Amino acid sequence: MRNKLIFAVCVLGFIFSFEICHLSIPAGAMGAPIPRSEQIEILRIDDFEDGDIAKSPSWWVFDNISCEIIGSGGLNGGDLGVERSVGERALLIKSKGNIEWYAGGLGFIEKYPIDLSKYKDLQFDIFGFGAGDGTLKIEIYDDDNDSWTFEKDKKDQNKLLFDDRFISAIPINWSGWKRVSVPFDSFIDDNPGAGNDKFDLGAKNGKGGVLQIQLICLASTKGSPIKFAVDNLRLAR
């Protein structure tokens, strides 16, 4: 009987210790399982671990910037927690000096509707090389006339006729890794009067919702070069 009592106490002690340890370890850290309730909080757009910028999603690059998927092993410093969350690869974005502030950008179009109204923020892990690395402007296009495409002015391809473009900007002026969350309610209407002037994040009842996201690179000062790395582009609740 005494041995059985000791055994029972040991088992209860082990269970209690396990529960305490489980509660003290952050979700996803040290191999701890992520609770089901947290698994739906994040929607990954791209972490560049496939080594191919042209798939999942398919990005296109335009104008005077270069985009290269590189090993992240040499990108050290900044927020240690963010650095640990970065995988083996990241996207290096750079441009030589330009005549103006604008350098170029990259973007992708959603092939299938995603209801972004479920999410609050657009998140980036960004590695800065120092002050004056540039500014990352985010452009999000929503579909207001239910055509699932964007009708542009024939004379000005940057001008939308029936849809909205909402923007936000991230000045990159730090060294090392940093996680940046951009709330959707902080975006501003870049072309008032073209669409319905509402940020339509949902994709319901036949509406396209958000179909296109572009990342525009701007120099910190007129003519200065641009250089930074991006990883873990995702949506968060």
C-alpha cells in the first residue's frame, strides 16, 4: 500500500509539473505545440522559404529595384525574438540611387478571395541596415464594382477608374530585425472619388474584396539608395 501511495504521489507531481511548464512556455517556443485557438490567428502570405519569389504567391518586380531571396544567417541583430522566428531565407530588396524618391516595387494578385475583414493587422519582419534605408509603402487595392479586376485610365495607368487604393508607409530607420504591425484602420484612401471610398476587406457575396497588394520602395532622401530585407509577411488578428 505504501509503495502504491508513493507512486500515485509521484504521478500527480509529474502531471502538476508538466502543466506548470506548459503554461510558462510561450506558444511555438522551444518546440511547444501551438494551441488550436492560436493557429487561426495568423495567415501567412509569404515567408520565402520555398526560395522562389515567383510562386505561392507569385510576385512581380517592377522598375528600378532588385529582389533576391538570400540566406538569413548573416542577418543578425535587432529584436532577438524576431530574429529567432525568421527561417533560413529572407527577401533582400535594394536599389541604387535614383533621380527621384520613387525606386520601384513588387506585388501580387490574389487568385482566390480571402476575407481580410477577419484580420486587424498586416505584419512584416523587416531587417534594416541602418538609418536611411528607405520607406516601404504598402498599397492595397479593393474591388468596388464587383468586376474582379481593376479598370485603369488609358492615359494614366496609375489612376483607377472604379476601385479604391489604400496606402500606409513604414520608414525603415533602424538596424537589425524588427516586427512591424500595420493596422488596417491606419490605411488612408489614396484615390478618393474613384471607388466607394471604403476599405472593403471582405470577399463575400460575389465581391472580390482585396485582390492586389503592392510594396512600393521609396528613398529616404531624393536620390539615395535603398536596402532592407523582409520576411514573414502575414495577416494577424
